[in-house]
Amino acid sequence: MKPNGLKNLGILLSGRGSNFVAIADSIDAGRIPGARIAVVISNRADAPGVETARKRGLNALVSASKGKEREAHDREVVAALKKHNVDLICLAGYMRLLSPWFVRQFPQRILNIHPSLLPAFPGLEAQQQAFAYGVKVSGCTVHFVDEELDHGAIIVQKTVPVLDSDDEHTLAERILEQEHKAYSEAIGIVLEGKFEVVGRRLVRS
Ligand code: GAR
């Protein structure tokens, strides 16, 4: 908590950054009370999300991961997050697995968004996996990050029907619309703090 009462968010991304933009828009519109984006960090210099963040007047930096050992890179990222006094980290299309060391620095303070209804279709290209499997309903999940891939306690899920007329792109687009809503909702729930995690279950009080 900062003296002005705001919680500092640190956004990690690797690409387009549409989830980051949705979070920033929600904050600007007052839909996530008490939050500000303290820093945006990309592990790729060419991530469009970095430029978008700078255009919005936000601190945005690149900590290139290519060729670096995972934990060595994570130490750079964590140093930047701590320098900006980040309270909550939001992975927003951050396509790099965090080391157990990173996760332990911020217990229950790292969120991720994944474009499927976990535990179905973890890993890469979840929307394509779901489409190819033939599910009739898919969606997205915002969850706490633990030391396993796409695994921590679930905060928010939103469902999306798979239509006969869909291809994997149209399905991914409709899932993305729901992602943009789900992430802000999940951040609001976590910052409000009125929940406990019982086993794997996030129970709101
Ligand atoms: C989003 O669909 C997000 O759920 C996914 O990457 C995309 C990033 O888009 N993340 C993962 O697959 C993580 N396993 P964005 O850069 O426009 O937010």
C-alpha cells in the first residue's frame, strides 16, 4: 500500500498488449478503484505493448530474456518490479514461464490470464487446442500464479460458446473480448481482499 492509498500494479507482457490496454482503460474509467499501473515490463524489445504503454504516458521498460538463463532474467525483472514498489503483478500475455524463485518473491500477488477454461488446455495456443478438440464451450481463466504452469487458484472464469460457424480465429476473438472483462474483475477482487483461498478454491467473503 502506498501513502496515497493506491496499489501499484506491475504488468508483464510479451506482445500485442490488448489485455494490458483493457486493464489500463478500466483503471482510467474508475472500474478498478485503488489501482495504478506503476510499470509495464516486456521481455521482448519488439512487443507492441511497450510502445502502447509509453504513448499512454506509463513507465515501460524492456528486460530482454533471449539467451538468458531463466532465473538470471527473472532477477532483473523482479528488481525492476521492486524498484517500482509493485504490490500486484499481472501477467498479460507474458509468454515466459516464471522461475520458482520469482513466484516465491510475491506469494499470492501474481495473476495470469489464460485463454481457456483451466484445467483444460494449458500451455501454448489454448484457443486452437480447444477448437481442435471439438469442445462446445471454452473461455478464459484468471488465476493466481504458482510454481506449476497455468495452475494456481482460479479467481475468475468466463465462458464462450463454440459456434458451428467458428474457426479458431473467430473463437479466439470472442474469448479475447471476455478476457478483457475478466482481468479487470479479477484484479478488483484481489485488491479488495475479501476472499480466502481454501485448498484450490477462492471463496469470497
Ligand atoms: C491472450 O489471449 C492471453 O490470454 C494469452 O496471450 C494473449 C495475449 O494477448 N496468454 C497465454 O496464452 C498465456 N498462457 P494480448 O497481448 O493482446 O493481451
